[in-house]
Amino acid sequence: MSYEDRVFEIEFDFIDHQLLIKCSDGSTTTLPLRPQSVADFYAEVMSALRGLGMEIKIWTVPVEIPNPIRFEDDTTHASYDSEYANRFWRALVKMDDVLKEFRARFIGKVSPVHFFWGSFDLAVTRFSGDRRRRREGADLITREAYSHEVISHGWWPGSKDMEAAFYSYTTPEPAGLSDVAGQGKILPSQTFTVWR
């Protein structure tokens, strides 16, 4: 990421359980990943960035979760399990390999494998090149993301209501897709096909 005349990156290390902030001018700092509240972790990270001479502003409201709490106010969530953080990271590394191989077989326009912070899933999207009708009432990001016919495939780690799963969605959804037997489960409120 760029900041004034420097470039910096923030890296989660789930082997040694630390957060590394590295700048293009050689300055670095490391924070331990340990049990603490989200508010305390957020304050530590922002303080470390300021210590490196960077005044960063971010959106502090979590997305895609019920009842979000701003990072600076979240004293409710305060756990960190290093074993499970490492296991999850290893699962993401394996899924990244699978999706990269799958991506490489498509000769058209395709996204890189990307991670969604809101739902913690990895996905890759293929684009057919066919322009689609503008979505009425959609925000700018959604209009741009679905301006062309797409099919996305990914891996989602699950939630308290559903196990981890591979998924796929197509926009626009082809007629009859939800009626195809043996292809997986269609989630009722979405156009997702889920394979277990």
C-alpha cells in the first residue's frame, strides 16, 4: 500500500504468531498475536503505524456479520487460539493451490484468487466478456462487479449454521440452474450452489 512517498505492507504471520509492518524505507515493527480485545489490538496496530510516521484512517465497522461492533469499541471479542489460527491459515494455503490450478485452465479473463475479509472465503471469478444489463438499485461496486456475465468459484470456511464448503455462483443465473439435480445445494436466499 502507498503512503505519501513510501510503500508499506502488513503481514499476518500465523507460524510465529505476529503481525509485521514493513515499509519501503526499511523501517519495520512487529506486534505479537495473542489473546486481547479487538479494541486493544486495533489501538496497538494504529499506534504502531503512527510510530512509523503514518496516520492511517480505515473503516472500522466489520462487514457481513450480524450486529457489528466498531473495532475501537469491541471489548467483547478477546480470544486468539494460535493452533486454530495456524490450522485455518494452512487450509487457506491449500485452497489457494486448488483455486490457482482451477484458474489456470481457463483461457479467458479471470481474476486472481482473492480473499474476502467479510466472509473469510477465497474465490476466483471467470468473466465471459458478455455485457449484462445494469442492475437496478445496485451500488457502484456491485454495478461494476456484475457489469459482465461472471461465474465465481470459491471455498468458504463455514459458520455456526453451516459446515465449510466449496461454492459457485453465476450472474446472471442461467434458467433452470436451481433445478439441476445432483449439482449441490442451492441456498434459498442466494444464487449459490454449494458442494460438500
